[in-house]
Amino acid sequence: MIEIDKRAYNSIQNFSRLIYTKAVKNKEDLPKKESIVNLTYNGKFVAKAIYNPKSVIIKVLTTKDEEIDREFFYKRIKKAQEYRTEILNLKDTYRLIYAEGDGLPTIILDKYNEIGVMQLTSKLIEREYLGDIIDCLFEITNLESIYVKSGKKGEKIKSKIFGDKDKFETIIKEGDAKFKVNAKGHKTGFFLDQRNNRLDMRNYIKEGDRVLDICCYTGGFAVHAALEGAEVVGVDISNKAIEVAEENMELNGIPKDRYDFIVGDAFAVMEEMIENREEFDVVILDPPAFATSKENLKNALRAYNTLNYLGIKLAKRRLITCSCSHHVDREMFRNTVVSSAYRAKKELRQIGGYRTQSPDHIISMANKNLEYLKCLFYYVNF
């Protein structure tokens, strides 16, 4: 039994699924390897959780004194599926499992039609429960192939394929846009968290607009802008991502003279554009996470400041700017963007409120850590 302090107990009672090892009173009883442990308070059962000696976070699986077995995972996956299809009314493509948001810590799974891509960060789950989890997924959903990959954090998981090993590519729909998704590609193949923001952006694009999409990856924002009649320039450091972005433009019937993709460093490309006195009606900034830990937060904010400064300099009318850095909160990000605007000597007028990830990427009231995506829409006033 692992005894926790009152603060951790209250946190769990208030629906938090994460506590810190510093809350453990009898640290000498913590296991030497990753294990499922029983948490107690004043000697009474509180929860079952995943403990990993390599992490300072203990992840709660359940507050019931129940077996962690196939039935446990079946019920959790079934509930996650029903939330997406019955509450959110999503059809074929969505984040089916979002770790603590669905009571399944260390597991993330995106569903692209009949293909699932899972990111897993627990060797314990892989070793003891993955077979049952995969069986449940095939039974509950219409998935035909499931690709398991190692997540960004945690233990290194060997990649595996379950089901139809020849099925790794599909075409998904987002509004009237179509995108090619390859499960063997980067991360989970396509970022679903920006779905609502991409669709909302289309309300602010005019036919004939010149749009700059920085860190465009496989063209999510770019394709939607082009479908509204814009001329699009996309920039990404990955040659492979650019190749897929071009394929997505062709897939949507966008003429080749309406788009141009550049492989290169975003900062260098934007600086060159400013030197050449280029301007864009709309600038979209969707960079990777600059802050991967609290230790590099200062450098990350500096990078966000510079990126937004360059984007604002290039923007004639609108700026759409994003951060997926977990350690950069809403106000920190907004203040950084405003600072960039002062530096660029342009006024920003915020359009609407804060935008975040699509609702299938659940944000629980007790786990603010689940909210990582910040997206701000601005009117740029000269």
C-alpha cells in the first residue's frame, strides 16, 4: 500500500488523475520498477495507479477497488468511443483515446477511418495489457489496422502493427477538404487537434487572398485556405511533409499556380521575405512545441516572440498564431504575441476568445495539463 498525503487525496477526490511522488508518505515502499499500485489515505483505499520510478508523476487508473483487466479496458474504450460518436457527433476520424482525459493514462489513439495510430508510453501496459486493449478496439470500433508507436515521453515502445498490415494509408475528410494520411508517417499521421481552428479560419479568408502558412506540415491550414480561393505559400523544414502537402493540394483539385511550398527553416525564410518586402493578407503560425520542459521555457518564449514578430511584419490583415507547448500557458502565450506586436509596431485586435484543441482532445476541469494547444486569431491594424 502506498500512503498519500491529504493534498493528494483531495486532488483525487476532485477528479484529478495525476499526483506527484512527493505526496507519497512511505516512499521506501514504492516499487523498484513500473507497477500498478494501490494508493491509500489514512489506511483506506483511494485509487489504483501506474507508478514508474523514472517519473515524478503517479497516474491514476481508477478510484474503484477493481481489477485492471480486459473488462476494465473494454469499458473505458467503449465510453471513450461513445463520447466521440454520441456526444460530439464525430463520424470517421477523431482522437479516440486521450490518456488521462479518458481514464487511460499513457495511451493516445487517433482514428483515421479504419486505421488507428496509438502512441504508448508505458512498458507495463505494453507487456501486460496491450493484447487485450487491441482486441477491445477491434471489437468496439470498425478499425482494421492499428499501428502502435512510442510516445514522446516515457518508455521506448517498439513499433507494432495489428490487423491488416497492408492497410496503412487512407483519405480523411474535414469539412469539404480531403487529406491523405499515412500511418507510417510522422507522429500519428495528421494533427487532428487543429480541426475546429482550421474550419473556423475559413470564415476569415477571401478569394484572392495571399496566405502564408508557416510550419505547414502536410498542409492542413493551407488546403482549407486554398479551397476558399486563396493563393497559398507553405513553409516547413520537412521535405517529406511538403511532398504530402503538395499531394493534398492535388487531391483537393487546387491548381498548381495557386500554391507554392518551400522546404526550409521558418525563421530564415520569413526574414528573407521581409527583406524582399513581401506581404500576405493572412499569416498562419503553427510551430512545433518550442518548450518541451520548464528548463527551456525562457528560450522557447524567445523563439515564440521572434516567430510572431516576423509573422506580424508580413501580415497585412490577419494573424493566426498557435502554440502546442504544454509549459506555455494561455496568458504567457498571449503576452508574448502582444510583445511581438509592439516590436513590429503594429496593433493587434483579437478576434473572438481563446481557441484550443478540438473537443475529442478532452480537457478535464481537474487536469489543466490536458490543455496544451493555444490558438489566437487577430486582425492586424496598421
